[in-house]
Amino acid sequence: MSASYLARRAAQKERVRILYRRALKDTLNWAVHRHLFYQDASDLREKFEVNKHVDDLDTIDRMIEEGEATYNKWRHPDPYIVPWAPGGSKFTRNPMPPEGIEIVYNFGREDNA
């Protein structure tokens, strides 16, 4: 086996891994309940396992491109984002005040002694 073959094969494995992880995470956006997600995840895994033993590099490249096109076609239009993550609804909702600004928590209740 030549170095170029091994390098191309490693790149294909990485692309397949990334595609599978993206598709699996996107499955969570479509499945409302966990029991639905588990079935969809199992079906997705079967689709990847069917072609596990293909050896022709050009066929693998074509299959990866078809898989990526299918993923982009069926990707969820409004994916779930954890609220406190970047892009979430709570992200930087209450940012820290800038340096030099003091927050007075007992405003109006000062000691008049």
C-alpha cells in the first residue's frame, strides 16, 4: 500500500465520521422524544453499516458526496441550541458589568445613622 492510498483512506474515514456525527446530532432535532431518537439513530447506523466493506476509493468518495448532499437536503431548518451555548436564547443574557461600575444591591435602604 502506498502512502497516498493510506492518506486518502484516512481522509475518507474522517469525512465519514464527521458526516455520521452531524447526521446523528441532527437526528436529535427531528426526534421529539428519546424513544423516537433511538429508533432513528439505529436506522442511521444501519445505513452506514451497509456500506462498511466497500473498498474502491472512487466509490467511497461518490458515496460520501451523496451522503453529504442527502444530509444537507434533510438538515433541520431550526436546530435545537442549548440555551446557554453561543446562539442560544440565554447566551450572554446577563453579562458581567464593565470594570469600574459598582452594583448597589441595597439602593434606597441605606443606613441613615
